[in-house]
Amino acid sequence: PAFLGPNRPKTIPAENTNEKKEESMKRDELSNNLRKLGPASLSASIFSVGLAISQMVKGFKIYGFLDFKGFSRGTWDPTLICVMGGGFFVSWIGY
């Protein structure tokens, strides 16, 4: 309106506003993802070390757990249950 004079509020086209919002959201999302990278890397490293210590990186340990015929032979290896139970417990506490 003409009666507002030079102090009249300027209108910004809707397209430009949406583009700025999308750009800002992308920048915030990238910043958030980079912030999560450190803790995720640390968790993955600890998990990897735990798997190596428990020897779950060796195929015979996994096969020994999955070989259910080992019950009758007495060669079944239940150690994977302990590893899975530990992971479940930590997840349960986290949630």
C-alpha cells in the first residue's frame, strides 16, 4: 500500500524462502551427521575389539554355534549366546 511509504515491509517470493529453508535444513543435517561420526566410530572400534577378543571373527566359532547337531556330539559352542546377550543388555540399557 502507498500509505506505508518507504518503510513498507518487503515481500520475499515464496520460492526464495523455501529454497533458503531447504538449504538451511541440509546444512543442519550435515552438521548433525558430522557430530555423530565421532561417537559412532568409537562405538564401532570398541565393538570390533570385543569381537576380536571373544574370537567371534573366526568362522569355526560361528559354525560351532550354528551346528545344532553338536548337541548330540557334545561339540556345540554356546559362546555366541553370551556375546549376543551382552549386546542385547547394552542396547536395553541404552533404550
